[in-house]
Amino acid sequence: MQTPILILGAGPAGGAVALGLIRLGYQVVIIGQPRPFDAVEGISERVVEGLKGAGFKRALQAIREPSARNATWNGASNSANTERLINRRVLDAGIWQDLLEAGVSCIDARISKVQHTEAGVEVTVQYPDEGATQTLQGAFLVEARGRAAPSAGLKRFRGSETVSLLQYWQGPATPAQSAAVSFEDGWAWFAMTEQGKRYLQLTFDVATANLPPKAALGHFCTERLLQIPQAAPFMADAKPVGEPHARTSTPILCEEAVGDRWIRVGDAAMAVDPLSGNGIFQAMSSALQAPAVINTLLKSPQNAELAKQFHQSRVTALFYRFARIGRDFYRMEEQWQNRSFWHTRHHWPDDQPMHVATTFDQFEVKTMPVVQSGEIKAVDVVVTPDQPLGIWHLGGIELAPVVSAVKNRQPGESIQGAIARLKLEPPQERSILSWIRSLGSN
Ligand SMILES: Cc1cc2nc3c(=O)[nH]c(=O)nc-3n(C[C@H](O)[C@H](O)[C@H](O)COP(=O)(O)OP(=O)(O)OC[C@H]3O[C@@H](n4cnc5c(N)ncnc54)[C@H](O)[C@@H]3O)c2cc1C
């Protein structure tokens, strides 16, 4: 019998890796426990597409129709947008159901110890009711415990320490809606659903927010919320319920996210600032590429370095991309530039622009790792200052031969002539030509 791959954590990332590995023919055991708190999160259409693409079905039932989203930033309000609200308990229960139906062996237990061995990995789990423990053997380990994943002594890059306080309120049933608002010392996100439950989340800088002791957090949140006019509709006829839940929301990049017999995915590999509303999207991105990386590490060890480079470079690039998007969004808020929360975030992770203007002359053909037939392979791609990981295909056309043909054309030969030699279909030829011309080459 095949030694299984062990996945720790059954959130969107762990779940997506499990489904991908099952499709590649691996035996998979996933160990996870439900989140210990209730949360509603907002997602965009691309997360819905990502979940569909990963093969989730039951999980999709947790996703509501888009609802109104109001944003107040830098003193201006905008209510043109929508987002889809999801109850995370319902989403995660749907993911669990999908995994069972796909033939993944699912263990509802707390992971208490992880040990790497010569043969792979040993994981000790503790069952919730009986308290019994069991040790499982795996050929490979996928760490997908989200922000709860231990750092395991790995090098990590952290942004300013940030905390989000989530206070629950209950009031009469209302149409679902959400709002994002900036304030002097941070930003807030509010959501309410048809059941009248409200999720009021305040995000602060840990070092400078002067947060009170745990027992006083409820009062602190209510007082702060009363000062934010946009919170009023979410508090109307409603009362706080239970204690607020504190969630760390510091951006964290794991600079070593893969080894020969293990990989980190989702928030365990990189966790972004929730301001972007892209957490689940990012978690899915690193998870969707992981099965091919694992397959390569197990089946084609000669390509191990290539596979590791592929995973780490994508995790790192995605982290910085979203960190800079977040920075630019923080910069749009100019009312409190000298307040510590805003000042720090206007300059983190750096001052590099989000996009680098690129001309065709800067394009280079390089051999880089890509996913091909479920494995990581080295192929020729086009690298630009704005796309350092390389572009393999554009609109279904392999780009490296196009760029090579244009760059190496005969003296006096036109770009059109060089492209004609590639014998593309006429519509493809036209679209490639107009793309090259849009980059300033004639
Ligand atoms: C304050 C805040 C607000 C956010 N809002 C949004 C939003 O609006 N939209 C959005 O897209 N993203 C949002 N996110 C991000 C989103 O929650 C995460 O990016 C996403 O859930 C990561 O998925 P994951 O699978 O990597 O980890 P998780 O979803 O965290 O899954 C990890 C799983 O592992 C389990 N686990 C952990 N430790 C153990 C253990 N020892 N034993 C057993 N099981 C364990 C956990 O219970 C959990 O089920 C927010 C994050 C924060 C902090």
C-alpha cells in the first residue's frame, strides 16, 4: 500500500492541495479541526472561480449572491461595489464534505506533533473527545494550518504587527451588506447577514493602539465603533454578543516554503493583510500549484531544485505584489499620514512601484520552471522587468518563439515578416502583431 501524503489543516489551501493530489493518483490523509471562532469574510468572483477550478462543489454552496459593499476611504464614500459574503464555518464544512466525497481520508483531530524522518514524516494527532492520540506516517507533508502553523524555525519576513478585533452583534434580520472604513488609527470592516448577525471588525497597529487587557476588549470595541459614523447601520437595534475575537493580521512571508519532503501552502506560506480582501485568493494560488511541485519532488528528484524554485519564487512574488497593492491603497488615505498606523503602512514593504513600464527591447527569453502535465518542467519563457517569473503563453500562443523570431530577424526584415515565418493562424498572427506594436515596436 502507498504511504500517504499527510496534509495538516483543511481550510481552502489544504483542501485544494488534497483534491489536486487525488487527481494525480496519490493517497491523501488530511487532518484538521474546525476553526474555533465564527467569522464572515468577503470574496470576489475570482475566488469563486478558483474554488470551482480546484474542484470544490459543496463548498460553493456557502457562497452567497453578491451584496452591497460601501467603502469610505480618504473621506470619500463609494457604494458602487458588491462582494460575496461567506460564513467561514459553512465554507470549511463544505470543503470537508467535498474531501470526503473525493476519497480523501479525513481525520478530525488536533495536530500535536510533527517530526521529519528518513522515510518522510510522522504526525501525532489527538482526538477531541476521547483525548486518544495516534501517530501517522506520511511520505510527504503539506503544512496548511494557516496562520496557526508553527514557524518551525523557518526564516520569515513580517510586516508591522497588526491585530483585528472581531466583535459580534445581533439584531433584527436585514439584507446582507458590508462596509470598509478608514479611521485615525486603522480601518474597519463591517458585515451583516440575513440572520441579523453582525460582524464588526477593527484593525489596529499592535505597537501603538494601546489595547486594553482581554477582559476590557468588548467595551473598547463598542466605544471605538460608536465613533465611526459608518458603523451606525450595523449597530442599529443590535447588541454585542459574547467576547470579541482577536485575529492576528500581520503580513507574513515564509522565505523557506518548500523542502525535499515538505511544502507550505496558503497562509502557512504567506499571509497577507486582510485589507486586500484577497486572503483566500492567495491561499488558493499557492495551493493550486502545489500538487505539481509535490509530484515532481516525489517522482522526478532530478528536477527537485527546479520545483522548489518554482514554488518559492511564486509565493514570494505574490506576497510582494499584494503587499505593494495594499501599500498603494493605504497611501490613498491621506487624512492621517502622521499617525503611526498609516505612516508605517505607507512605506511597507518598500517604495518600489507596483508596475514597471516595459518596452519590447527589454524582453528576454529565459529557461524557467512551469507546470506541464502535472509536473514542474523547464521551458523557454519570456521574462520582462514587470513579469520576472516569465510569460509562457499569451492568448494560447507560446511567446518565447515569437520574441526570439522578432529579436533575431534578418537585417531589413520587418517584424511582420519575422512573425510570418512562425506560420501562426491569421487571427493569432494579427493579435501578436498588435501586442508587439502596443509595446512600442513597429
Ligand atoms: C482579520 C482577518 C480577516 C480576513 N478577511 C478576509 C476576507 O474578507 N476575504 C478573504 O479572502 N480572506 C480574508 N482573510 C484571510 C483568510 O482567512 C485566509 O487567507 C484563508 O483562510 C487562508 O486559508 P488557509 O487554508 O491557508 O488557512 P485557514 O483557512 O486558516 O485553514 C487552516 C485550517 O487548519 C486548522 N488548524 C490549525 N491548527 C490546527 C491544529 N493544530 N490541528 C488541527 N487543525 C488545525 C484550522 O482550524 C483551519 O481549519 C482574513 C484574515 C484575517 C486575519
